[in-house]
Amino acid sequence: MPRPRCQQISVTDTPHYHVVSRCVRRTFLCGQDHATGKSYEHRRQWIEDRIRLLASLFAVDIAAYAVMSNHYHLVVKLEPTHAERWSDDEVLRRWSCLFKGPLLVQRYLAGAPQESFELAQVAEFAQCYRRRLADLSWFMKCLNEPIARQANREDGCTGHFWEARFKSQALRTEAALLSCMAYVDLNPVRAGMASTPEESQHTSIRERIMPRFNLGQAVREQMQLDALLRFDGKVKPLLHFEGACVQEEQTGIPFAFEDYLALVDYTGRVIDPRKKSAIASTQPPILERLGITPDQWVNQSTRFEAVYRQQRRRSAA
């Protein structure tokens, strides 16, 4: 018998989790329906944009993701301490980006005068929303439900779109975190959808390597959502790599990005008889394929967030 979600997720044990959601219908989440010939490729962008929107509003960091034909993978880090530091006003603004909320909260955010008992009720709402914005189940609810409604409207039908509630797996060690991230990033290669990681579409490794493609013009246009602009208009970058482990507390991934790329490249070349494909042995090393010098790579991998912000400013200019 499955355990309740509250027993499967414990931030005190580990903040890192691998999450999978699968589509129940033959007509796919994305991809090509070979029975009807209809393409659902555009839905990949739906879910990728929704992931980035929610990560920018929730106290949840995205370490890796991959959007496949009938399912998607996420590797997340829960950050409840971030939500604890937010003011009540910030919590209410974040929540109102996703839901209208009670009339009392709408009036408060609009600056309407309120009595003391009304302000006390607003504070109670803020505490409730604070817990939800740090909760993985609420994150997945806000991700899956809108995608299901949008797909049902497009298909002209009703009923379940997702197979069941999402599946989650705790990643209790650094080795588990890295191996899971590599597994997620290599999903399109293993499925025969791409020959190399940097050619795979709608994956975190492509975004990290080539941010001008993912989170490029299409995503920036999508992020002109009224929801995000009502807050601050900023898209949170992926969880950063920090290099080697140190004594003080680390907020990112305790591994060098160049080493992680080499790990992914090596893992992708291993032939797995259960999978359709692998990176060809004739392919050169990944940095050579990308045409990046070691100095360029060190600059990009150690200053990813700064480089990303600069690219956003240049594109917006």
C-alpha cells in the first residue's frame, strides 16, 4: 500500500527529490501520435514554461528536468527556509500570481483600508500560503492541473490527463543526486530522441550549456505572463553548481559543472541493452563538440547566473 506523501517527503532528511509525472492517454503529453499523425510537440514548451514560472514563485529550486513524449522528470531542491524569510506581503503577492485568492486578500493587495480583524485574517491567509509555497505537493498541483486543463481544451475532451499523482524519490546522498541528474539529462539520448545531450530539446543540460536556446526568445515571450509581471518579472535560474565541497554550508550542487558534463558524456556513451540509443563512441568529447575553450568554460560555469542575467538584459534592450 502506498505511503502518504507527507511520509515520503521530509526536508530534514534530504531537500532533494526526483519527481516523475506520466500521461494516462495514448494521445501523449507531447510528441507525435503515430495513430492519428497529429503532433503535440508544442506542449513541451507549455510544461517547460510552467516549471520555470512555478520555480520563480515557490521556494523550490530546479536542478534538472527533461520533458519527454508522455512523461516528464524533475530533480528539485526544497528550500522552506527561503519561504520563512519572505514577508507576508511578498507571500501574498507570490500566491496571487497563481490564484485570485479571497476577496479580503484582493482588497489588501489593492491597498484598500481594512479593519484590524480583517488584517488578522489576511495574516492567517499569508501563513497558509507560506506553507503551500514551500510544499512539493502544491508545486506539482500547480504544475499538472493547468497543463491537464489546457490539453483537455485542445483535445475537446474531459477526464484524467495524468496517470496518477506524481511519483517522488528521495535523493539522500550526493552520489544519488548526481546520478539522478545525469539520468534525467540523458533521457532523450537513451530514448533515441537526440544523439548528444546538447542536441536534446527541453532539458536542463541544454539550458545550462546553451542558455541562448532554452530560456531564449520563446521562453522570454512566454514569461511576459501577467502572473509573473505582477510579482517582479524575474525568472529564477537553475540550481547552480558550486565546485568542490567546502566546510561552510553550500546552497548549490557540490560539484564542478565541467566534471558533471564529463560525467554525463561518459555515462551517455555506456551501451545499455535496455535502451534504444547512446552517444556514439565516435563523437568527440563534449567541450570539443561545443567549441568551447577551457577558459571560456570556466567563466561560464562559475558565473552562470551572472552571464544569464546579462543575456536577459541584452535581449530585453
